Amino acid sequence: MAAVLDHVAIAAASLGEGVAWVEERLGVRMAPGGEHAEMGTHNRLLSLGPQEYLEVIAVNPDAPRPTHPRWFGLDRFAGPPRVAAWVLRVPDLDARPLPDGVGPPMALRRGDLAWRLTVPAGGLGPFDGLFPSFIEWAGAHPAPRLPDLGLRLAALEITHPEITALAALLPGRDARIAFAHGAPGLRLRLDTPEGERRI
């Protein structure tokens, strides 16, 4: 099943805090996003090119709490904003079985955007949440609608004590995705008009 990088999620205790954190570090203004009624979350977006984007996502305090765990471990999130998850785009989530623990696809919709995303049963995926989720878009994609401010992903760096096992489940991956042994963590290197930035 061919998979390409779709987006990277930065989790925050509040959407305002997360947006301020990103804008201060990258020197740009994030675009509007929207709400996810099924998850009780909301987001803001930032273009990383024609088919990729970065999102800041947080629990929406004005939304009802869902009856199931929220994605990306947001129910247990604490501390400052940080890169929390990454998502791979596939053409057909039903083409073959997905790795254990990523969860079944959930169908979601907002306006004319419709997608299916794997959501782990407990809200946090394998390898301490560092294994990617998988997404299948039905038609429109948000990235081409975002202002292109010249930011591009240089590298997504993933560290984990079991990094060899994690990497083995992702053959043929994007060359910008780097794996290393270490404490669990995700870091981004971004090329910007002002030079490289790390978050």
C-alpha cells in the first residue's frame, strides 16, 4: 500500500497556546482550520506545500466530550505544545490490513472535506503514539487551499527505544523521515524563507 506524508500534528493544551507557539518559532501566521465534532477538538493549519500541511490541534472546550478517546492522545495531553503525531496518506484504507494497534478507520466530514482516519481504540497509537495514523481523503484536500508561505518539510525525525521495529513496519518510506534510537520523540526541521527552523 503506497503511503505518502499527509500532515503533522502539533498538540497543545489550548488552540491559542499552540498557535502562538508555532507562529513565534516559524515567524508566520497560521490559517484557519475548523472543528471536529466527532472528537471534540479544533485546529489551525499551515501549508507545507501543495499536498502537505501542519496542524495545531487541541481539545475544544466548547464542544461536548466524545464517548470515545480523542485522537493523538489529547485526553492525556499536558505540558507545552509539541509535535505529537504524523499522518500518512493512502489511496485506499481497505486495500490490505493495517498494522496492529493503529485502530479502525473513522469516517469524518467538515464542509466539503471528507476523510477516513485510523484512530486507536485508546486514543494513542503503537510505539508510545509515534507510529503514524493513516488517512484516506475523498475528493478535496485542505493543503491546496492554504496560503503558501514558502515553508517545506526538510525532515521529520523520530526517536524511540524500539525504533528498528517501528521502521520495519514502514517500508518504502519518504526519504525525509529519519529514524534514530533514543527516548520517544518527534521533531521537525522546516525550510523557511528565513532559513531552517526546528520545532
